[in-house]
Amino acid sequence: MYRHSCCWRTGISQQLLLMLPRRLAVGSALLLAVSMVFAASPEEPEEIQAEEGTDVLLKYMKPQNTNISMWKWAKVHLDGQQYLWFYSDGRLYPYQSGQFRGRVRPADPQMRLGNLSIILSNTTVNDTGIYNVVINLSTEPGNQTTQCHLVNVTVVPTGHMGGGAKCGGDIFFLKVILLPLGIVLVLVVIAIKTLLKKKKHFVSESSSAPPQFQCY
């Protein structure tokens, strides 16, 4: 009976050895796929933290040797975009939302070196949020492209600077390294638990059923 027990235990051990590499291979493939997705995704928003009452520079530099047909800055809002700046076909339109009226100016009115940055003055906590700039560019007639850039602004009360938002590097590390690694670890744990459950079920059936043969 002892040798018979060794036979089925050896069989289960072989199953564990054969199945675990497949599970780990699936986890490794998932890790690679998730990493590639994050690597191919748009860049994280630029992070800016400011103290209430100060000015915030929302930066964007257009590529050299391109012409602007449209240039707008807006704050992303649940009810739609709240415009800070709207320029189209050589004309500046008065589309500023009430919250920003009189508080926005270009960093360089001459737009030298492609400077399309704007300055938001006298910030308040209500200015916290995601801002986006959308630019329609052309290098030649009929060849137009659209570029966009996100800025995450956090305005804190006076005297509360320092806690701040996470920098882009921390976000990249969390998404590209820790998240996929956690997924792989969870898959490995699930695989081991599944195999142990099957082993327990097999042992239960083997103990209740009469042996088919005996080793002497």
C-alpha cells in the first residue's frame, strides 16, 4: 500500500511541475502585454502644484516650422470644457469661462520659438483640475495634424505646499512595474490554490475507492 501511495503522489507532483510552468508562462505573457500597453499609451499629464494666490504657468511649445490654425486651452469639466484661451485663424476669440475671465494671459504674446504657454493668475483652490491644450498645426497646405498636452494642476491653501501630487516617474513605476507584477503574483497564487484543491480532491477519491492494484 505504501508503494501504491508513492505512485499517485509522484503522479500529482509531476502534474504540479507540468502545470505551474504553463501558468507562469501565461503570467509572464500578461506582464509583457500590460507593459507594452502602458508604454504605448499617451504620456501622463504634467504635474503642477501651486499655492493659492500665486500664478501658474501652463507650458506648451509647438514644433518648429509649423503654422497654427487653431490653439485652445481649456479645463476639463464634467459639464464640458471651460475655456481659458481660444485662438483660431489669426484671431483671438473671447470664449473665456467666467471663472477665468481676466486672469489669463499669454506667456509670450509674440509666440517666439513656438511658445504657446499661458499664465493663470491669482489661482484659487477651485482651479485644481486637468487642463488640456489642443493645437491644429500644418507644415504645408493640406497637411494638418492635431497635438494635445495635459496638465494636472493642484492648488493648495496658503501654507500647505509640500504634500503635492505624485511626479510622473512615480506613476510610471506604479503602472508599469508594480501593477503587472501584482497581476502575475495573483495568477501564481490562484494556480497553486487550484492545484492543491485538485490534489485534495484526488486524495479523497483515492482513499474512498478500492485500490486497483497493490505493490508488494
